[in-house]
Amino acid sequence: MHLHNIIKAVLGSSVALLIATAPLLAHAETPQNFLDGFAQEAKAQNPAFKGFSAKTGEAFYKNKHGGDWSCSSCHTDNPMAEGKHAVTGKVIQPLSPNANPVRFTDSAKVNKWFKRNCNDVLKRECTPEEKGNLLTYLLSVKS
Amino acid sequence: MKISTQLFVATLFVGLSATAAAGDHNYGPYPSYYTEECGSCHVPYPPQRMTQAGWETQINGLKHHYGTDASVDVPASQTILSYLVNNAGWKDKLAPTDPTARMTKTAWFVKEHGASAPKGKSFSECTQCHTKAAVGDYSEQTLKVPASWRSR
């Protein structure tokens, strides 16, 4: 086999591998991807939007917003800790990506749970700014 | 000798698992999509323990599910409903008795557990007593009733 044939073969298989893994790579999301997305949406809704605040996110997380539950009712006051469902007692894995790396890596799950839990706590959908502040807070908690 | 004992135990175990059937209080393993969607907030409930009508009411009412929004998107909810219906019970005692089809209000449940949970507790906390409920095992061997639940 000539050298250029070997190179061709290696290149060929690398391209094939890249094509095969491209869809997987496209789906691997990070908390930062979500922050960027929320920031874009927040800016589109409010041109005066300046950026997210962990402090505002923390207040949002602990507030009952006039209802019976806050985020912390199930996820506890410390998003690095395991939570417990307020009614069923079922253990809930930590919400912060710092304690639980699978959090905020799958947009289908992120959308599903924001939709449900915002309805539970606020009786409405959350705004992109609220989601961004919350995630900024979750990422700021280290212990 | 040791290996043959292990083999024997393993064979026995496989044999027992293979004969798992109605009456042994073992309803798992559940499909992963069922555990994922219906086992996040509570343990996934055994489809065999309620009738088709009950499961239809449950799945159609997920948007307002005992004070929470438990909505599931349409392809997933159809898959889940098919699974529940295909494995649903048929006896009268498994039929829903209230408008929201609470499993805990069916005749068999009330007979087995009483009409109300101890104060401050909820019947939805299956794992309080059925320690392996998360995987569908409700057998006597894995049942552990706390003293506070017994004194009633």
C-alpha cells in the first residue's frame, strides 16, 4: 500500500467517524449553552436586559410567589443537596450542575421541567430572564 | 464446590425470576420510558393494579395531577397509555372509584391499606414500607412497616 493510499484511508475513516458522531455532538448541551440561549431570548424580549444575577436567582428559587410551594420546597434550600418531593417523599437528585453533572445537558428535559415546575410554583411559565437568573444561581453555589 | 453452589443459587434465582407471575407482588421491570416519565416524582405505579378506565383518566388528566402539572408530550403519553392499558387489571376491585382515578381509592387498595394514611403521611410514599417499590417489587420479603404506620 502506498503512503498516499494509507493517508486517504485514514482521512476517509476520520471523516466517516465525524459524520457518525456529529448528531451526538449536536445534542450534547452544557449549562453555558442554556445560559446563552436564555440571554438571547431575554434580550429579544427586553432590549434593556443587562445580564443575569445569581442573587436575583436565589431569591426567585426560595420565594413561594404567592402559592404553596417554592423551588426549595422539593429541591431544599441548598441546590447542591438531594431533595425530597414535598408530597410523595421521593428522593430528587441535586438540581445544581455543580453537584449533578447531568443537569442542564438535555433541552427536552430542561423544557419539560421548567414548564411543569414553573406552573407548580408560579402558576405560569417562567420568563427567559427568570430561567437565566435561576441557572446563574445554581452554578454559583459551590457547597 | 463453591462454584457449583453459586451456580445452583444463580440457577435457582433465574428460575424464580422466570416464574414471576401474578400473585407474587412483583410487577417490574418497567420499561425505561415509564420509569423516566412516571417515576420522577413518585415510584412508577404497577399498571396491573388499576383498570384501563383508571389509566385513561390518569393520562388524560396529567395537566392537573393532584396539584401539580405533570404533563407529558403527546407521543410519550400515548406510548405510556398503551403500556398501561396492555398491562391493566380487569377485576372490579381494581376499578377507579373517584373522578381522578386515585389508585389509593380503589377497593383493593383500601382493603389492603385502610382508607387513610397516618397523619402527616401520604399513601403515595410507597417506599416507606415497600422498600423495593421503585423496581415494582411489593413482595412480603421486602415489606418493612415502620412502627408509626403500624399503630392504627
